[in-house]
Amino acid sequence: MSAGVAGDATGADPTPEGDAAAGSRSGAVSTGRVLAEGVPDPLAVEVVGLLRARGETVATAESLTAGAVGALLAGVPGASAVLRGGLIVYATELKHSLAGVSAELLAEHGAVHPDVAAQLATGARDRCGATWGLGLTGVAGPGPQDGVPPGVVHIGVAGVSPVGGPSVEVSSVTLSGDRHRVRVASVITALELLRARLLVPVG
């Protein structure tokens, strides 16, 4: 898997990630196991703990993961203190009507675009009344969507900047594997990105 991180939705140059990070994601607890066995994911446990410690909350707007990020967080005991809710916006038109993504943006660039992820994250945060919003859009496969190849995923994190005030960052990654592996890796990547933001003190 190769991956790139854009500093924000305006298209900052990506910073490549190493293959070691990809390997750690592929070996992560799958959402299927969490739901089937009731085993809280360690990363989700950490994220919930960080949110509780900061007195903050999170909401999601998910396309290709179809609610899996929210489900992973909800599998942690005490998640109700930090998880506000989520929007499943699998259909393109719901990204606009439920999450507030610009109709013009969707018409011009399609559903899989960094700016769409940014607006999904902002929509989740604002419409659910959360401190943080996660927005995920991408192509799990097996085939391309609107010319975008399988494995391309954009993840937006809307929240609080280290100096205070709202901010949105978007990470664009290219994930390998079948549909299941792409979706699971997307979930884990989103939580890793949120964790990184939560570890940075504000002010």
C-alpha cells in the first residue's frame, strides 16, 4: 500500500507513508470481529479514552465504510459519552442532502474527492453537534468508480486546531487488497488520524 497525506482540503503536497504502517493496519482487529465477538478494538478504546479526557465528542459521515467507524467506536464501553452519532451517505445524493456536501462539487468532481471528504467531516461535526467530525469517501472495489481506481480513499478530520478554532485536514491514501481489506484499513486509518489530532494539546 502506498499512502499520501494532504495537509488540508486545498491540496497540500502529500507526504508518503512507509509500508510498515500499511502492515499494521492490515493486521488490525476487523470490524466484523468486533461486532461478532464483542471485542473492543484497542485503537478505538484509545480514541474514546482521549476524547473523554479532553471532554470532547465525535461524529462521522461515512460512504465506503457504511457506518463501520461509528460501529467500532460504539463497541467500546462508555462510548456514549463521546460518540454523538453518524451519517451513512453511501449514495452520492445523500452526501449533499444529509451531510451538506456542495452539489456543485459533487457534479464537477464526483463523490470520491479530497474536498468531498473535507465537507463530509465538517457536515458530520456541525450536523451532529460534535467537537470532531470524520468524513470518509473512496472506492473499495472491485471496479473503479467515476474513473477512480479501487483503493483510493480520502479521509477528512474536522475539529480543533492546536491554536484553537476550527480546522479541517484531509488525508488521501491508496490501499491494497480486496473490498473487505480496503474498508477495514479505511476505518483504522480514520481512527489513527483522529488519534494523532487528539494527542496534540490545544492552546
